[in-house]
Amino acid sequence: MGSRIRTALSRAKYAAVGAAVGAAVGGLWSRNAASTGGALGGLAGATLAELKSGAGGLFADDGDDGGDTDDLGDGAEVDAAA
């Protein structure tokens, strides 16, 4: 449970920093650009945090643990190699 909370806080930090940077850059032009920049920066920060979270990130399957055990067959190749 604590790990999930830490992960959520980490993702929220990335999104907040992305939104702040996007708003600051957009604010150089106008208020409307600051709003748009904040939204896009928050989205980019959240996406980066999701990708950075590792094997359980954006492109992982529900049952995938990150290992490539599907192409090993019945294990005979692993025993022969060891």
C-alpha cells in the first residue's frame, strides 16, 4: 500500500513540475498561452512519470512481469545452457 502511495506522489510531482514549466514558458507570450502550456506541460509530465515507472508502466500487459519466459519452451534449453 505504501508503495502505491509513493508511486502516485511521484507521478503527481512530475505532472506538477511539467505544468509549472509549461505555464512559465507559455506565460512569456500571453495568459492564454500560459494556460495551454500548463495543461500540455502537465500532460507531458504525467506521461513521463508513467513511462519512467518501469515494467509496470504504460506499455506493460496486466499479467506481464517484464520477463521473456514465453520463448524458452519447456526449459530444456535453459538446462542445457547452464
